[in-house]
Amino acid sequence: MAENNAPEAAPAKKGKLKLIIMLVVIVILAIVLSVAGTLWFLGGSLPGMAGGEEEGSDEAVEESFVSSTYVELQKALVTTVQAEGRQRYAQVYLALEATDPQALAAAQLHLPLIRSQLVMVLGSSKFDQLQTPEGRRGLADEMLTTVNQVLEQEGEPAIKRVLFRNFVVQ
């Protein structure tokens, strides 16, 4: 009787082995499809299936980035400012930022005119406004407009920002 049981056990083991292999293949297939579906849903691309348009747009983004360059005005702008009843002083050290090096070269060329205009802008400011962050931001915006007007009158490219390196009111 032992001989009869042995042949029946071998087909049962082959059936279980096939079942285990099929389950492993199904689980692996489900994982792969889940990852691929998630990547597709999130807008990513599948490895090896990236389109030429997406690669070109990444290169265009890298090529469109232009770093800024800066010029520091070595001498401070010092002037009196408007205050109620007292004479107040303001001292400002500035830097100019631009993405076009020609704009900074033009600013250095016309620096005496730019400094004169900036001293006028600073001198016409109110002491109370210069003590608040919003007032200083407004002054920086007004100075930027003034510098760009001077550069525009001279036919030169504009700068991007006026930066305060040091700001003192007393």
C-alpha cells in the first residue's frame, strides 16, 4: 500500500508548486502595475519611456536661468531726512543687482548722476517711514525706479533691484 501512496503524493506537490509560483508571479505583477500606475497618475514618466518633449523642456528651463551680478556702491549716501522738530540723518550703503552685466557697467559709468538722484530720494523721505520695514521697502522700490529712469534716459538697460547693505537712521 505504501507503493500506491507514493505516486499520488508527487502530483500533489507539483500542483502546490505551480500554485505558489503563480501566486508569486501575480503578486510581482500587481506591484509593478501599482508602481507604474502611481508614476503615471502623479505625472512622472516611466523609465525608458520618457518623451523628447519633456527632456527638451527641462533643458529649456536650465538654459533660461540667468544668475544675477552685483555692484556695491562704496560710498554711503548720507543726508538729512524730514522729521518733526528735529534734524535727523540717514546713512545708506547700497548695492545694485542686475541679470545683464551691461546694466551694471552703465550704472557705474553714470554713478555720479545716479548718486545725486538717490540722495534726493533719500532726503525727501520721512523719518517715521524709514523706521518701518514697509517704509524701507518702499524706499528701495522708489530708488530702483529712480536708477532705472536715469539709465533709461541714457539709453542703457535697466537693473533688477536696489539692495540695502547697511541702513542707519538717527
